[in-house]
Amino acid sequence: MPSFQVRAMVPADWPLVAAIYEQGIAHHKATFAQQAPSYQEWDKEHHKHSRLVAQTADGQIAGWVAIAPSFGAGRGVYSGVAEVSIYIHDDFQHQGVGRLLLDAVAAESERNGIWTLEALIFDDNLPSLELFRKCGYADLGVRSKLGYDAVLRRWRNVAMLERRSDAKDFA
């Protein structure tokens, strides 16, 4: 099993990050999106911090994680709440990359004033739900028929999970 190093994502990573995102789209397990956005669109929607990639020793990007402002982002009381997006390359599934990235983004986001990370996951994506739970995320509930998947031609339920920081600064 290869070893992985986590580092900050840089704009030059976007073609590989977008390709991994496209894999997630193709599998219909991670997003309602039908194609990856441009880097400019993606960059505008995500925090500038807490963007990470897991890389193999030979430089392959095995996965990525980033956070975006959550609901009510314009209101200061929610400034420490963010939504997590994580995608792992098909060739590196079930090798510890997801846990490595989720642990790293939790630490990085806390350093940047984020006290709550939220995850919205299709309720039939059992491997992702299990991963998030192993990383300390608590189940909040399931929103039934939250969105219609035009490709699969069916309604999708979305599980909501969150991780609260236990850092003293946020207690």
C-alpha cells in the first residue's frame, strides 16, 4: 500500500482535482453536479484555506478535500461553520486516503476559525457515511427527497452529519 502526504492544494492541481471530481460525478454517489465547474467557479465557492490534496511519493494526487462556507455565510454568527467536500481517486479507494484527508482538514479548518464541519452525503453512499462517522462526525438526520437526480431519474435522500471542534477556543 502506498504512503500518502497531505499538502495544500494549489491552482496547478486543478486539472487532476477536477478529474477526480468527474469520477465522483460519474459514479452518482457524491454530488448532484453533472460536470466539474471551472477552477474560477470552484475557487469562488470555497474557502481559500483548508484545501488539501493527498499525494503519493511519485506525485500522483490520490484525493482532495476542501471546505465551503455553509448556510448563512453572510451572517457573522455562522462564520465558523463550513461544508466539507472530499473525493478520492478510484485507484486509491479504501487505502486510508479519506481518513487522512478528513483528519487533516479538521485540524486545518480549526486553525482558521472553523468550529463546525458539515457533511451532506447521499444516504445510500454507505462507505462515505462510515468514513465520516469514524472521523467523529455525528448523524443529524436525513432529508428525504432533497434533490432530483436527472441522470438517475429519481429523488435522492441526503444524510446530514457534523463534526464539532472540541478545541478550547471554541468551547
